[in-house]
Amino acid sequence: MSLTEYALFAFTSLVVIVDPIAIVPAFVAMTANDTKASRKRAALVACLVACGVLISFALTGRWIFRILGITMPAFQLAGSILLLRIALDMLYAQRTRDRESDEEVEAGTAKDDIAITPLAIPMIAGPGAISSVLILLNQATTPAHVGILYACIVGVVGLCYITLRFAVTGMQWLNPLALNLVTRIMGLLLAAVAVQFVVNAVAALPFVGGGGAG
């Protein structure tokens, strides 16, 4: 996979799993009683923390697999199941409990500071995003690919920040029907990404890829 192809695949994969638009309603609900300055601060802190978490997993993912004895094809298949479940929820325009639960949103509404949890974790850097980062890391064949992955993480989290900043002042212009439409489209794309991860994982199995020949 060329650098350009990898960059496009990594960026689009992370965008559809993080889905910045889907975070907006919960963010607005949890910060309903906050000032604009507090909302902007929460958005900035949440995105910085989420970016740090995702990059940390990208840096340590391979060591974690070695320590736990997990093969990458096994993790890809497990991660694909999780992503497919999230995609199905998005296709029906439902909030997935892998990213946020009603209890987390209610607790966030009552908290003075929701930036780190639940906004950064798990709403931005949730299990699906972490799984995608680790799977994409395995597909990075050169240091340049790894660098592109880090850049994509920063870019996607930056897009989240821009979206949340817009929500602070422009929520009145966001149509709920349009949000649901975008969520469904993202869900369809995420389902395709999950299936592609399955195809890659099956192709990497020894008895499929020819590792057992001879």
C-alpha cells in the first residue's frame, strides 16, 4: 500500500469510527449549564487527552500484543466485530453504548468537568477508535507509514475539536435530521471498514496466506 493510499485509508477509517458529528448532541447536553469559555476549554482538554491516549496505544500496541501473546489477525477479527456492532448502531441512528451510555451522559451533565471522562474517554478515544489505531498500526510497513498514522490521529482529533468548537456557538443551526443522516452514512462506511479489516485478517492467517505450505 502506497503512502497516499495508506493515508487516505487511515484518515477515513478514524473519521468514521470517531464520527465527530455524533459527539455533538451529548457534548451540548453535558455542557448545557456551562459558559462558552468553559465549553471551549472542555473541548480543548478532551481532544488533547484523546489524542494522547490514541498515540500512546499506537506507540505501545505492539509491545502489549507481545506481552499478552495476542496475534494481530486475532485482534483484527475481534476489533472488526466491535466496529461492525458500532456501525449497525450508527446505521439506525442510535447512540452506541460502546462509546457512551445514558448513565455516562447523565453523570457528565452533573459533573463540573466532563473533559476527560466521558468526553475524551470513551466518546472520542473509545474502544473502537483504539482498536482501529492498533489495526492500522499493524498495516504500517515502514516508518513513514507510522508517521502518517500519527498525523492522521492528530488530524482526526483536530477535526473533533473544530466540530465541538462550532457546536459551542452554532448548535442552533444543526438540524437533528441532518445529524441522523450523517450518522447513518458514517455507519455504512464504518461497516465497510470493518469488513475490510476482516478480509485483511483472514488473508494474514497462516493457513490462508500460505504460511503452512511446504
